[in-house]
Amino acid sequence: MRRLILFLHGLGGSSAASWGKFKELLEADDDLVGLEVAFLEQPSSPWRAWTSPVAAEIGTLAGALATDLEESFLQFDQILLVTHSMGGLVARKWLTRLLMKKITTNVAGIVFFAVPHEGSSLARVLVRLSVDHKQLQQLTPKSPFLTELNEAWVNLDCAGAMPIWNVAAARDGCVAPSSAAPLWIGGRSRTLAEKDHRSVIKPADAEDKAFKIVKNAALELAGADTPGVRRPRSVVGHGEDGAAEAVAGNPLFYYYRPEEAAHYLVRPVDGTLAQLLPLRHLWVHGPIGCGKTVAASRAMYNAFRAHLTVSLGASTGKGATGAIASLEQQVRAAVAPGPEVRAGEDDIDRIVSLLESCSVAGIGAILIEETPLPDEREAAGFFAAVRAISVRQAQRSPGVPVRLVFTSPVDPGPAFDGNDLASESVTVIPMHYWPAEELDDLLRRISRSLRLSLDNSVIERVLRSDPRSPRLVKMFIQNFVQLGGSVSDLDEALMVTLAGLAQ
């Protein structure tokens, strides 16, 4: 497998010179033998005069990045994209477009060094010294570009699409640490106390923390099973000894704590899912951000405790065969070594055999996220595969087999409406955005569970700003807790965040 670390500089930078000793340190590291290094160049300057060339907008640079990746780097199986300053915004804009169009990529992770996710106060000064500098205009705090980009990032759950690392420099006079590593951005955040905006990407030696962050990110991705896709995850309840022992020590698994569900409202659909799951496979469809994955995860936990989650996002555009192959690969990785492949078996038989292995391991259900259905032809092929799996599983596995739960924005329509065995095995459940009154209740539940005091006027302003989905609030709570924040800190930070949302 060919792996690449691809560097993308920021405003006023240059391809290789901006990155100091990164290339020589990476190529000299014995742990990274075979890994290749490349640098991208993008036109940018910290100021512009009347006679200077027009500064391309960040969205235009994102299009150029997409072209570079598609035309010059397709030969690589896995790419770690390392960005600095404005280059990180270019990468984020590229990723949001990718997810909206449901396009697969060989980029498996992104490192953001000193990226002004919430803008740069220095840009406010520089933009006054330049003539119609589009990039500086977009880099100013609360610019229309940043507002739109940040909303898309959260609504599309970009942080869940692939691993990301945020690195802030404590002495950065260009990009404040709070802008380089805001809580809502997701991923893992690091702050380097001794670094400024330039030195944060110029490691002195192999012991430099900036170098170690990139090295460790590359090593982590090298151990991933599928480039550009989240690893399979399992949710295992505490106290379920048999299931816990079955997956103990498997790095593909993580543990879900039921107390985390205190931040979510229980809706009628939760009861429906929990009742049907032991009896049927489920296809849960609805708009992005309406809570499909959360509801399905809770239902699986309540019904079976142990369950596995896989993502098919990277198989978009590869047809039903590619999606089924991705499903097989990820489930096999989770129950490794899994059943032996027997002569004459087709892909459906192999999937059913893997489901039987999951049952033996104590896994009761599999959540299949990001089901790729970009067009009617691919959707029809995937629906046919699901029907075939359900029929053969029913024929081969009497009793209560491992249940499959698909979450997708796509309504399967008549695909499972018949009177045959496949249709009887799959139930289609629609979901919708949360009503404003439920989001209001959610915010108050968060307030009570964390012993916070939320002003009613703040909650009302938040509801007016986004009456559909609690995802932003949910991500804020989760990220804050992951960073080790205290309740007293959260009280102040939550108030500031909610007030900011309402502006």
C-alpha cells in the first residue's frame, strides 16, 4: 500500500520552504519507512496592491486542491493531509464539498496547524492595507465565508468523516488558540506552549512535538483498515461479561456509557426502534442531522448491549458491489480472523457467514452508516443486495440472527414493500428534524444534568437560530468532556457558545 503525507501551506507560504525540516525528519524516521512526502503550492500573499494578481478565493483554492488530489495523487492508497493556517480552511472547504456530493477519497486524515477556524484578528488589519484581497476578507472573524463553512462542517459531521488533529500555538499572534482549536471543530486538539504561528510548522528535530504529532497521525492511519473511512466501532454495555470478553483487547472497539444518553431526548421513534429491532432488520431514513444514528445506537444498546458500527461512506461511486465489499471488509476486521472463505461462496454468502461469527462473538446488531446511494441504479443494486442478505440469513440462521440497521437520507420507497420473505424481514422507519419545542427541552435537560443555569432568553435565541437539530450543542458537550473540562468551566463556556450561536 502506498502512503503519502501531503503538506498544504497557508497565506503567504510556499510549498516546501514553509515546512522547515519536516521532509528530512520524516524520511529519516525508521518507523515511517516507505512513506512518501509531497508538498502542494497555492497562490497566496499577505497583501495585494492594485497591480497585483487577483487573490483567488478560498473556495477556488479548494477546487484546485480537489483537482490536485484527483489528477496527481490517485496512485496513493492513503493520504495524510497536513495543513497550516489558511491551508486548513482550503482543506475544510474541500471536505465539505466532498461530503455533500458523497464522493470517496484516498485522504484518510487531516492535521490542522494553527488554522483560523473562527478567523484571525490580524486579517482585520491586513485587509485594510490591501486592495480587494478576497482571502483576507474571508479570514476575518465572522466573515460570511467562515459562517457558512463552520455551519456546513457541523451539519455534515465532517469531524466524523475521518480522523482530524487540531494544533494550536500558544504564542501565535496571528491565530488565537481558541480559533485554532474550538470545541465544535471535533477531532483531537493539542496546544504547543513554546510555538508561534511560523515555528509551529518548523520542527527542530525528531523530538519536536509538532513532528511527533504528524508522525503519530501517520502511524495511526497506517494501522487503519480502510483509507478515508472511520474504523468499525462496537458499542458494548458495562456488565455484559460475555459480550465484553468477546471483544476485549480489540482496538476496533470502544465502549458506550449509557449515562452519555442523558444529553439526548427520548422520542417516540426510540420505542419503535427498540421494539422492532429484535424482530426485523431496519432501514432508518431522514435528513442529515435529524438523529438517526443516535436513535439507532440507543435502540441497539437497549436490545442487545453489544453491537458493531461500520461506515460505507468511502464506497460511494463504487456501486452496490463496492459497498458490500466494504461492509464485508469492516465486519471481518472486527471479528478477525472470522470464518474461512469457502470455495463457491459469493459475496452474499460471505456476509451471512460473518454475521454468524458476530452472533457467536455476542454481537447482536450492526449499525451501517453512510449507506452510499448517489443514484437510482446504485440504490437499486444495494437494495437487492440487502434483500438477498436478509433472505439467506433467514434460511441459514434460525432463531434471532444478528440484526442490520441501515441509516441513510434515502427513502427506499417500494424496495421492501412486497409480501416476500425479504420485505417481511426489513422494516422502513422515517425520521425527521427535531421540533423546536423538543430542542428547547433538550437544552433544559442539559442544563439540569450538568447543574448549569441557562437563561431562558439565551435558549430562545438559540431556538430561533437553528430550530431543527441539536447536533451543535451535542458536539459541544461531547468535545468539552473529552478535553477534560470541568463543570464550572463548562457553565461559562456553554453560555458563551450558545450566546454566540444566537448572534
